[in-house]
Amino acid sequence: MNEARKVAIVTGAAGGIGRALCETLARQGHAIAAIDLPGTPIEEVAGSLGEGHGAFACDLQREADIVTTVEAIFRHFGRIDVLVNNAALGPTMAATADTRLEDFRAALSVNLVGPMVLAREVAQRMGPDGGAIVNIASLAGIVSNPKRNAYAASKAGVISLTRSLACEWASRKIRVCAVAPGYVRTPMVAGLERDGKADLARVRQRIPMGRMARPEEIASAAAFLASPAARYVTGTVLTVDGGWACFNQPGEAHPPVDGVPPAELNRPAEVSRPRVVVVTGGARGLGQAIAAGFQSLGDTVIILDRDVAGSAGENVFAVDVADEQQVVRVFADIAERHGRIDVLVNNAGVADRFLPVGEQRAEDVMSLLDVNLSGTFLCAREALCAMPRPGGVILNIGSINTFLPFAPRHAYGASKAGIDMLTRCMAGELGPEGIRVVTLAPGYIRTPGVAALEQAERIDIMKIRRRIPMGDLGAPADIAEAATFLASSEASYINGSILYVDGGWTAFGDAGDAAELSGQ
């Protein structure tokens, strides 16, 4: 075979999500090693992909089978670059008192131990350039449900395994991420409905977007995480649930739907025209890189920034996002000129002064919140007036401080936590209107702002690098890649989620350094 062609292993390949994973990765140029149980139609799956793919029968409850199968794949293809751990035993929906121990252990064996053994064997055969492992977890591993004890516990275990492996293998250039799907229209879910274990009409009413996911929507998220575009993403768990986890109140998240929504069955036709994209704080740093990313796709990009010195053009506006009159005026002007706003990227933000709380004045804290949090809300509110329904996207730029605040950066951490919660609230509210809202949370990125902090001796770059499992800061282009993906049709079921692009920072919970930096 062509040794330059990357090889991807997909487990559970004969199922709904598995087939979509195989098809998506094959379209991206991977040779597929399709794995499923003996007796499943994996030969048919591999054959449908064209030449150069292979089918391999394996029982994930048997460690010896896994070892033999991975070695057979390696001998056949000569390399392994990607593993997608997708195979799983579904929930039994049995009451705790009625669940047999052997059934509980079987779920752990297939859903948790099997993926760990597969990852172990695959990692040993990845080359010096590393590779990517994507585990298909579940929303059930994040939010609990009655009578799903073994399944939910195993998927929570997969999420923890994802993070710990990401930290252990970062030095080997092996990235480990997870996708946590909500309800997906698969044969397994259809079986739950057929057996009276799921009422899909009620399920849809519980999802802000009003429908279940198509298998391809899970596959596209996994394919992104496995791709070079996500080269600074590891230890991340990306929820793909239509906003399910964002809805936290009595009642229904979406009005009743008659029958099956068309978008649950088929991908809607895409609009071919260039999108109108507004990027706040777009004149420098991350905002500038994000703006360039959208421009490279042919989109019309409008830059809003408080300081536009050095930037020029009819689509560059000097705006203070904390000033309501300015924001209202500029968004009205954009709507009048362009007729719509398809994507808003709320990137504008300021850093705090690194002062102990005893030296922080309320007016200084409020000044930061006015830009980082109130400004984000204000721009979203005004952009909504011109957003198409369905189809609009709001992307809020958060931070690793959303999850792990730093002392004494109290105000900054609070503002970024507020941004993520704002994302979730809006996702639950706007999902029924067809508008998606997502948080993108960068770690330490090599920007002029970070360079200024280093020069002012506010941060120690070498100390920071040792704290990052991947051992280095990210590049602005890494954030731009994530932003363009999240705003694309490939992310059409990602709503209310947060994607960390941080080199594994938020996955590391051990004592000491996360990375060894030799000779630097």
C-alpha cells in the first residue's frame, strides 16, 4: 500500500456512528481498518469505502484478541496514525436491584478496559511523529440518568482515561481527545424506542435544537480532533449534544415536533454565498488570526476593535465593546450594509492587573467585567438582530481560566467563567431558533499580549511550558483553526459546548511538571 497514506482504526465500525466515522475519515484520505465483532458486516463496510481498506473481527472483551488484531493491522498497513475508540455496549436500562454483576462488568470491559488496551497497543506502534486517539464517550458520562449505571460509569471512566492518557503521551506527540455525543439517530437508539425504553418525541423536546444528531455530525467532530487542524488540542472532551446539557429548568427545551425533523435525517443544503463574520478585538493577536482564518475561506470579515491603528478598510471599525451606544450603532450599520450577520466571534477582552484581592478596587474589577463579560453579552444581543434563523453562530472566546482560575487573577477568571455560562444560557434559549452558541477556550498562546506579560515579568514562560503536557505554547493559527471549524457546518450539532485548545493544560491534575524540557 501507499505508506504515505495515514491509517485510521475505527472500532464498532458496523454501527451507525462507526460507519459514519469510516466514511468521513476515508473521505479525508485515511486508509480504514474497520473493527467489529465476528458476524457483523464489517467486510461490507470496508468494501463500501473502496480500495485500500480492511476489515478485522475482534472481541473487545478479550485482551488477547485486541493484541492480535492491532498487530495484524500494523502488519497489513505498515503504520497506524489514528485510533477512534467507538465500540460500546449500550445501556441496559435495568434498575440497580435488577442488574447482574456480570452485566455491569461486561459494560466496563467493552466500554472502558477495551479502549484502554487498544490505545496501549496502538500507541506502541505509532511512529516518531505521533498520532491521535479519539474516544467516543457519551453525554451519559457527564450528566447522570437513572438505570444507566454501568454505561454511564464506563463513559465517565473513558473521559478520565482520555485526560490521563493525554498527559502521559503528550511527550510522544500522541494526542488523546474525546467526543461526548448526546442522542444520535442510530440503530441502537431506534432499538431503544422499539423496545419501549425511549420516547424519541420527548427526547427531541428536551434538546434545544429540537432534534437528535445525525451520525455524520459525531464523525465530523471526531475527524476534526484527529486532524492536524487540532494539533494543539489534547485531553479535551467535546460535547456534541445539540445543547442538551445546557438546559436546566422545568419544562421543554424545544416545542413539540411533528414526526422526524428533516435535519435529523439528511444534511441540509448549504448556502454557497460568503458569510458575514464579525470579529471583536480583531485587529491584533488572536482576533487577527481568527479574522484571517475566516477571510481565507472567502468570508466577508468585519473587524471591531478599540484600537485599529495600523488597520484600515471599510470593514474595520473603532469600537469600545463596553460602550452601549457605540455597539448599537456599529451593529446597526453592519446590518444595513450587509443585510445580515452570519457569525459573531466575541474575542475582545482585557487582562487584569495581577494584584492581590486586598489591593483590587471594585471599579477596576467592574471595568474588566464591562469589557470581557458585559461587552460579550452586548455584542451578542445586537448581532442577534441581524442573524439568520436557522444558521447563525455565536462563538465566545473563553480561557483555561474558565475551568482553572489563577490567583490573583480573580476578575479575569470570573469574567471567563461568566462567558462560558453565558454561552450555555444563550444556547438553551436560541437553539430552538436554529442559532448555535459555543465557547472556544484557548490556553497559553504566543501572542503579543503574552509576550508583553513575559517582558513585564508577570509570567515565567519556561515554568508555564513545563506545566503544559505538550511542553509549549500554542500558535494563534491553532485558535483560528478551531474557530473556523466550530462556526462551520461540520460542527452543526455542537451547541453550548466548550472546546479547550490548550495543549492539555486543563487535563493535568498531578503534582509537579507536566512536561520535561531538556536542553532548553
